[in-house]
Amino acid sequence: MSILVYIRNVGGQLKKQSLELSAYAKAMADALNLDVTGLVIGTMADGELKKLGNYGMSRVLKVDDEQYNQRVNRVYTRIVEQAVNKTDAKYILFPDNAQGKAIAPRLSVRLRAGFIPQVLDLPSSFEPFTVKKRAFTGKAIATVTAHTERVILTPMLNSFGLPENAQDLEIQSFEPHIEEPDSRLELVGKQLSEEGVQLADADIVVSGGRGMRSSENFAMLEELAATLGAATACSRPVADDGWRPADEHVGQTGKIIAPNIYFAIGISGAIQHVAGVSGAKCIVGINSDPEAPIFEVADYGLVGDAFQIVPELNEVFRKHMHEKK
Amino acid sequence: MRVFVCMSYVPDTTTKIRFKEANTQLDDASIQWVINPWDELALTRAVELKYDAASPVDEVEIVMVGGVRCEPILRKGLAIGADKATRIDVEPLDAFQTATQLATYLQGKDCGFIVCGIESGDYNEAAVGGMLAELLDYASVSSVSSVQFDGDAPVYQRDVANGKEQVKVDGPAVLIVQKGFARVPKIPNMRGIMTARSKPLDVIPAIEVEPLVEFVEYAAPPAKGRVKMLNTPEELVRSLSDEAKLL
Amino acid sequence: MNFQLTEEQIMIQQAARNYAQRELIQDVIERDEKAIYPTEHIRNLAELGFLGMLVDPKYDGGGMDTVSYVLAMEEFSKVDSSIGVIISVNNSLVCYGLEKYGTEAQKEKYLKPLARGEITGAFLLSEPGAGSDATSQQTKATDMGDHYLVNGVKNWITNGNTASVYLLMAQTDPGKGHHGINALIVDRHAEGITLGPHENKMGMRSSDTHSVQFTDVKVPKANRIGEDGFGFKFAMKTLEGGRIGIASQALGIASGAYELARKYAMERKTFGKPIIRHQAIAFKLADMATEIEAARFLCLKAAWLKDQGQPYGIASAMAKQYAADMAMRVTTEAVQIHGGYGYVKEYHVERLMRDAKLTQIYEGTSEIQKIVVSRAIESGDI
């Protein structure tokens, strides 16, 4: 028996969340005396995969076949199912993001396995399987049990940490048997996004609200983001007004993210917005209004005019990053 | 072309969430129920497509799993512009039970595609769409941000990790849609509100399905520590670097 | 007795609230400051059906009840009472007057496009020398056989420039006093009509208010509403319903200011606690909430009577007088609760306070409403 971790493949690169998932799986595996196996679909170099060995993974199954580089949810589900059978996996872990959630529910149906997304902590019990998850857009924490033979989890980013645990990682090729792999889905176009950090994966996010006053003023946030290697984001009214693209909207009805640092600049901090970043390790609020609700949820606060603070901050960060190098 | 929109109902986003029965159940006494915001965007776009002469969509039906209390929400959906609503008469217990009810109803029904909002604002499962697709053995296209048409064939645009893709599906698909699918939810007009009651709202019995997971208890999230107010950008950088150790 | 709103009423309330909180709020400060007419919003609200929401669907209206109208007016006026007055004049004066008293031909020609909101209307009663005392109309509509010839000046006309249709009150036979007054439908662009300058008002600055001068304006006889000499009664009857609209507008201004004050009082801290925990502020909010609720009931009661087909003139006078005076008190307190912030435009409450003042003046001053109520007391009607 084992714990199977679905490893997200972003153009041959690992994401930090896969390392976290590996560490999370290892903690479960130690309690149950199991081992941790990863599954990666599509091309990824062994050197990249080896990183997973630092976080408790002992085996990776790689489906290194170009025909699977294109994600087809139905096909991917069947590949994971075959890996589950091969490794006799009792627990299957996916990243808590759009890709994980595109496949995990389908797998849940095929295996009749309980599916628990947005997991916040290690399981508190294995018999029955019990774990805490986020509910009501972060306004509550639910305790959930699954009585099924197998369980599928998507632990949230930052819910566990990243303890190192070096293992000898064995990399095995895995050949699934899929009939007509992509007969139903036809790719008719693709646009690569511009260079820049993707919001969902970013360690640092620089986000602006209505307090930025106009779309032009977001240039200074983009500059700050470039200095920090951060992604940019915004609050709902800003996206609704078209100052920023809709996919940058963070909040209850936008993206849910969990970066290490979230800069909320000129964002008042309505609960609908905060619901989108409650998983962040650290929230920095910058607002001209000392009474803004963002300071109720922020870890650090600066009161003042964003148009003055942001360029200053950019300078100080630039120096800091330079010194660090 | 008929389009199905699967809707769920959730507490209004500004509602305070409280629990009862020793924190085992949601206290729904003072809750105002609304259409799940993502489902509302899905419905908005479906209705826009119906009124867009260039699109083959000519019928929009809402399907919801829920008790009688969700009928006002279904009628709101009809007021927004759906042609028909179907309520499957059982309280949703988990994503699997909900998806199975939907699949049982939708099995074999002719349609162009089925739209589900990315997740519901209550249990945040983001699971019903994927499960439904698997139960129906349809393709699922997730993170869908728009639908265009190539003749009568829908072309779905989905967000992927490094950009956007446009895909076509042979046969019906389940779309899991997100923000951007419609800009803002459509506000129903007087005519829509007035005619909502005259549109069909069918209630059909549920089938027996065991849920796969059980919600046993709820708690409030841990209280956040107090904010540390700083005076200068230098102090902030020092705190993030030396104290929080995040830089 | 049943205080439960119907599902449709709740939907209309939510539709108005969503539009107000999502769209009107965006540019309301700028429109107030620069006195910009909300062309785009009026077009959107017409599409949603709010411009003719009370009109029977057979004349292309929304077919909604007056209770729904009160709810919608409150929601719009919480954010933007200029929108409130434009909707109110169109619905409860112009459309109502035409639907209730117009001929089928007049309804076909004028009511339908007004109800669809493709065009708006204005109600022309006030004159430089005839405001509260509407009997002393100086504008003349001389009977020329097949048409009237109109000469005179009307004042304080809401939608004066943007309207396409005027409902005009003018004196045809001074010998008969107010029984000589006629109500006429006049094309805004008819020859001989000149507008005075846009009034630079203290509040409701986004609605366009003008004086209108008539010089030998020809109006066909077919455009007269009702029998010869029906004009004064027409105006008074129509204004009874109009008062519900303005009362609801005042209610909205007050509840908008109260909601902002409440939010501010929860967030703003002095002496180590939110100011809502200081009794001086808490009691102000308690008074505001109670008075707003009282006004809401008066508005809904008047609307309910109208929907039931019962006399509502006294109820609407009470609602308008109380709601308008209450709105002035509540908005003043809302500014006080905000302190210095309340005195700057960014925080919205100063605008609501300026807007509130007009509700005590137009469509019958608070004093006129008291005349209506006190006469009813004397006559034993209440």
C-alpha cells in the first residue's frame, strides 16, 4: 500500500506545492507505515523530479509520453486510476488548485473514494478518516469524515509547511493503457501568457484596490511586483471596472490564493476580499485610512498615501534584494 | 441548442455563519440564501448566449438539488432569463450525492453543454462538475473563461498554467466556469420578474444515494493576531525579512 | 396583517439594490459635483423596466405594484436620489397621469414609449408666482377652436431639458378660477418653447432642472387630458401618488446615510473603542433606525392603500411630510457621526444631506402636507 501524490507538471517544471504535498504525504505515511509515491504525467527531467526526494517521496512513476503533454481531464483521470491500482494507494493527494480539482472529483467517482478538498491540517484520525477542511469561504472550519476504502485529498497551500526529509528517490517509467487518448477533446488554439509570475503559484502577491484610483496607477504596483518577483492581483471592483483583467481578481468570487506575502494596497478589506487570501502566511495592509478593515486581518500595516509609499517601498526592496544577492 | 446550468444555493456572502446542535449543523435561521455567485455568472452567460443571434443556444434550463426552500432562488434564475427550472427534491449532503442526482436527471438529455460554477460558496468542494462529467462519461473542461462558436460548434477557452487554450469537444461537455465567464451577474428586468412564475418549475423525486463523506462538526476559524502597525517602508522590509523570515 | 414581502417584491428590491450599489455608486460623486445628467444609467434602468414599472403591461410597463415601487425608490435613493427623482417623475406623475386619465390614443402615442423608458416626461405645474398655491396659474392656454395657444413660464421643471413629453397645467378660463385650468400634453420640441438655464442647485444636482418659457405654442385639442377644466383636479390627483415616490426617495436618502453612519461608527475608534460603543453615538443611531423604520411603514402603508384601490391622499401626505423631515434630521446626524469626514464629498453623507433638503420642498412642501393632513382632521376624515 502507498500514498499516491499527483505531481503537477507545468511545462516540465515542478511547483513548490508539489514539494509541500510530498511532505504532507510523508507525515501521513510515517503514521501509517506506508511509503510515498508520486505520479507525473508528461515530460519532466529526472533532475527536476529528484527534488521531490528531499521532501519524503521515495518513488516517482513517470508517464513520459508526449501524447499526454496536453491535459485531457478524462484521460488524466484514467491514468491516475491505473497508478492507484498499480501502487494499491489508499490515499491519493492532489494540489488544491484548478488542475487538481479538474481530475480529483472524476477519480473520486471512478474509485467511489471520498473526496475532501481544501484540507487545512493533517488527518486527526485514520479510522475513520477524519480531517479538517475550509468551509463557507473561510468563515468556518469543518471536520469531515470519509468511510470509504480510499480517500482523495487536496491539502491547501501553506496548510502544512515544508519540512525536509531526504529519501532515495526511485524513478520508474509507467505506461498506462488508454484507448483513444484524446478523441473527444481537440486543441484549436493556444496563447502562452506573457512572461511573469502566475498568480495561483506566486510566493508574493502585490494587489491593488480602488484606492489606486485608476488603471494607470497600477504601473507602480507592477514595478513593485517586478522587484519582488511577485504576481499582481486586484480586488473585485477593480476587475469589474476593467482596470485589471478579471483573472487577477482575488476574493470570495475570484481566485483563492495562499502566497507567503500578500500586499493589499488601497484595498479596504471587505470580508469578500479577505476570503480569497485567508490562507496567506502574511498579509501587509497599506491604506490611507487607519480604520480600514484590512488592518483587522493584516499582520503588518502601514498607514499613508499609496502613491508615496509604494515607490519608496520599491526602492527599499530593491536595495534589500540587491544586498541579499 | 439546449444548455443546462447546474445551480446551488448558498448563504449570502455577507451573512454571518453560525452553527447549532453542538456545532454539528449550520444555523440557517437568519440566513438569506442566494444563487451561488459562480453559478449566477454561468447562468448570466448562458442567457446572454440565448439572446445572441449569432449563437445556436436557444434554450436554457436550470437544474438544482435542494428542498422546497430553494424555489425562490430558482424563480430568480427564471427571472434572469432561464426558460425552465428543475428541482431534484432532496437536500444536498455531499458533492457525490449531489452529482449523482444531477447525472440521473441529465443522463441521455440532448444538450450542447452543461455549465457548473467552479465551486459553491458553502462547502467549497469545486467537485460537482467533475463528478457529474465522470458519471455521464462526458468530457469536462475546467477553468473555462469563455465560449465562442465556430458555426454551431462551441469552442471553449480555458485557462491553463502557462496561458490560455481553446478546445473543441466531440459531443456534450461539462464546463466548470470561473470568473470572467460573465463580467457581472445579470440583474433581472421587470418582464423577467413578472414572467418567472409562469415558466415551468418541475420538481422531480430524488434517487437513493449514499454520500461518500460526512460533515461531522464545524468551528470558527482561529482568531487572527493583532496587526503590527509600522511607520516606514524600511521597518516593513526589516519585519518581513528578520521577523517573519519571508524574504 | 402581514409584513412579509412577496418573492417578486424582494426580487425588485434586490435588482434595484444591485444596480445602485454596483453601478450608480461608481460615478455619483462626479455627477453631483459637475451636475451631469445620468444618460447612460437612465438607459440601463429603462432596459430593466424601472422607468415605467407601475404601468400596465398592455401599455408596455412593468405592471408592478406601488409597494415594489417604494422598495425600488428607497434602494436607488440610498445611493443617488437624482436617479430617484427622475424615476419618480416619470412613473408616478407622467405615466400615472396618462394611464389614469389619458385617452387610448394618447396612451398609444405617449404612454407606451414613456413606459418603455425610451423617452422621459416632465410635469409642469410650478410657476414663478405659483408654487404651493397652485390655483393661481398664470400660464395661459387660450382656446383657439381646434387648438390651444400657450403663453407663460413654468419653474423648477425636473427633466425640463431631457424630457420629450411635457404634461403642462395652464389656465384657459380665468373667470372660472382653478376650474378653468387644463392639463395638456406638449411636445418638448414644439415651436415656441425656450428653456431657461440649467438651475445650479444645492442638491439633486444630477437631475436637470429648468424653467420653461412658452411663446405662442400651439397644442392640438386632442392633447388635452380629460374634460375642459379638469387640469387642476388632474394635477392634485396625480400629485397624491407622486408624494409616495418622493416620500420613498426621502426614506432612501435617510437609510443610505444611516447605513454609511453605522458602518463608520463600527470602524472608527476613539478613546480605544469603536464610536458605536459611545452612548452619544449609539443613541443617535438608535433614533435614526427607529425614525427610518417609522417612515418606511408610512410609505408602505400609503402604497398598500393605493394598490388596494383605497383613498391614499392623506396617507401619502403623512408619509411625505414625515419622511422628508426625518431625512433632513437623519442625514444631518449622519454627517455629525462622520465628523470631519462627513463634511467632505468622498464620504457621501454631505451629498445625501444636501439632497434631503429638497424632499421637504418639492411636490408639496412639508407645510403643504400639513395643510392636507390638518384639513382632513378638521373634516373628520381622520
